[in-house]
Amino acid sequence: MSIRVVLVDPNHPGNIGAVARAMKNMGLSELHLVRPKAFPHAEATARASGADDVLDAARVHEEFDDAIADCGFVVGTSARKRYMSFDLVEPRECAQLVAEAAQVGNVAIVFGSEKYGLLNVELSRCHRLVTIPTAGDYASLNLGMAVQVIAYEIMLATRAGAPAMPPPEVPFATAREMELLYEHFERVLEEIDFRDRTGGGHLMARIRRLFNRSRLDQNEMNILRGILTAVQSRRRTAGKTASS
Amino acid sequence: MSIRVVLVDPNHPGNIGAVARAMKNMGLSELHLVRPKAFPHAEATARASGADDVLDAARVHEEFDDAIADCGFVVGTSARKRYMSFDLVEPRECAQLVAEAAQVGNVAIVFGSEKYGLLNVELSRCHRLVTIPTAGDYASLNLGMAVQVIAYEIMLATRAGAPAMPPPEVPFATAREMELLYEHFERVLEEIDFRDRTGGGHLMARIRRLFNRSRLDQNEMNILRGILTAVQSRRRTAGKTASS
């Protein structure tokens, strides 16, 4: 079972330490950092308070895509109550999905920077968005606190004795494979001269959301790529006939 | 409903601030401090990060008994897996008990000092002991984190009604529209001569599962139908050119 925590652009090294401690308490050990402002750092070590092993093993990336490339299920976190057409889930439901997905592939839980959260380009890689419910208007969980709540729910969902979800039969498509699908899709849309009528060029963003939400497995990925290729080759054949 | 958080002998003012923030996020406002080492304190205010009102209203006591005197239900927190003959409950069950008790009287959730936890004399006042489950041997939740997890469970247990998720902004596609989509999809697959390689003619069943899972909204439905039509019309145009 591989469930990683990915922090994108974390600004305060103390928070990285607090996250490591929260993770270790709940049995998570894989920490990925994308462009941390300061790491390693004495404050991170101080706040980790015994979870130094998690910090020591942390992997640092320059690109977000590298941190999730081999993951079949990517969950983004958001403090917003609404987020476009995303299916927002709460931590408890999210933990069930994570427990299920972790049986067949790598899972990433992604947290944005303290100030801005996740950006659209990062959200476009996520299969689900999780939001921690809060009371009233004050919704300002510290980064470490947010990791703590989500890791706590994941621990409850995955510990021995927790109701076991049946594992999916076929592995999920990886984040890298999803990117290749979208590139292919975009090429085909150009080739068939499909006009973006969404206003503002949101077509690919919407297509991404639609398929991300669906969490494609490997078979479905093969079917979709096959259909795209069929559309292309028929058009090429037709084109050839036309010009011959 | 009155649910208070009582910190006994808190040693680090930063933790008091983190506790205030965690409380406010989860709708708790009554903070009681028994012999805080340093309070008020700039570090508490800094870590409270907008929950200053909780800090300002905090009540300071010299005696633990004064902090809980008017409470009908007192829950102690413990990191130990077993504690004497106490009924240990986990946060989820604890939150149910708290929600129930809060309807008829004041409730106190009591946290001991960062170093020693609650002492026997304090434990002797508690009706229940709650312990936050952890994974493996590392059980060292920061004080603020522990309050966050328990306050989170209390919020879930006491909020109005079922988990209220915001309604989607765009209506979902109807079952009828989904059927029209699948018919259209199937026609296009025939026109592009896409061969079913799933064995046993399961192609359309798999496509259905994929899109059903995604729960399409009306906008997405329009995009997909548009793409299918574009594939067809380009093929027809190409075909016409070929045969003309």
C-alpha cells in the first residue's frame, strides 16, 4: 500500500515538520515536496519531533507532475466550498476511496501552498477534491492540521478491522497515462476541427475534469486510445482517398 | 450547546494559539486554561491566526476543578492505549457522547500538559477517556493536532442534519440524455469501424460504465455530443470529397 502526501510550494518549513509528524502518527511515511521554499530546515526538524525519518526520506521535485507520475489516484485538497464541477468529498468518504485505490496502485493526497492552495493546473490532475468541513465562516485550517485530519481518516479506513473495500479488478491509469490521453484527445479535436464553444478556451479543462472524475482503469484507457486512433486513421484513409 | 476545551498546564504558548485556531475552525469557542505557563503571549496570538476572539475570551484558572465545575460531562484525553479501568473511547464515539451530553448540560474536553498528559487527580474527574488511535508505536500527537482531531469529530457529530454538500451548479444529464449519448457513440464507432477487442461484445458496456461513473452534467453532455457530431461530419465531408 503506497499512499503519499504531496505538498506543493510549501512556504513554511515548520509546516513541513508538522506534516511529517502528523503523517507518522497515522502510519504514512511517503512525503513528496514540490518546490519547498526551504528544505531541509532546522524548523522542520524541530516541529517533526521524532518523525525525522519521514523528513529524511522526503523526495523533492521541481515539477508537480513528477510527484504524481506513477499514481493511479490523485486527490486534491481545497478549502473552497464550491469548485467548478468537481465532485467534492469530505475526508471520511475520501478515505474510503483512498483505501480502495491503494490496493491496486499508488495514491497521492495533494496539498497546495499555505497562501493560495492548489492552482488550476494542479487541480486538472486530480480525480477528486476533498474539503474538510468547518463550522461557520472561519475556514482556515493550518496545513499541518489539514494533513492531520485527512491522515486520521485514512488510518481509520485502512487499519486492521476496518471494513475492507473490494479491490478494483484492473489497475487505474497512471497520471502520466492520463496526460498522454489528453494530448491525444486534443490532437484529434484539432484534426476534426472541433470548435471550442465553451467560451474562454475551457474545452480541454472540461474534458479533463470529466475523465478524471471517472478514474479510468487500464482497460478503459486502452479503449479510449483505440477509439482516438481509429478516428485518426479513418480520417487519414478518407483524406488519402480524396486526394488520390 | 456549551462544549469547552480545557488545557491543563499548557507549556508552550504557541500550542495555545494552535488550539484556538483548531477550535474556531470547528465551531468551538470556549477555551479554559489551567495554569498556563505563558498567557497571553505573542506566539499564541501568532499561531491563532485569526482566532484571536477565542484567545481573548479564554478563561484562566488556578485550579482544574474550577475549569470544570459547572460541567455535566467531562472527557479526558490520553495517548495511552490502556488506562486503568477507564472506558477508553475513540474520538468518533466520544463525539457522539459529547453531542448527546451537550443537549442537557455543559461539556468539557480536557487535555493535559504536553509532557505528562493528565495526572491521576485530573483523570479522577473524567467520565470518559478518549484516545486518538495511531498507527504503530509512534503516538505523539502535538497538542493542537489532538484538539483538531477531536474538535473535527465533534463538529461532524453536532452539525445540523446530514453532511450538506452544495448542490451542483449545472443539472446532471438525465437518463434519457445518457441513452441518446450512448446511441450516438455507438453509431460513431460503427462509422469509424472501431473494432471491439474486449471479447464478448462488452465495448459499449464498458463505455457506459466509464461515463456513468462520471455523472455527466448538461454542459459536458453538450460537449460530448458535439465532438461525436464533429467526427461524423468530418468523415462525411471527407467521404463526399472522395466519391465526388
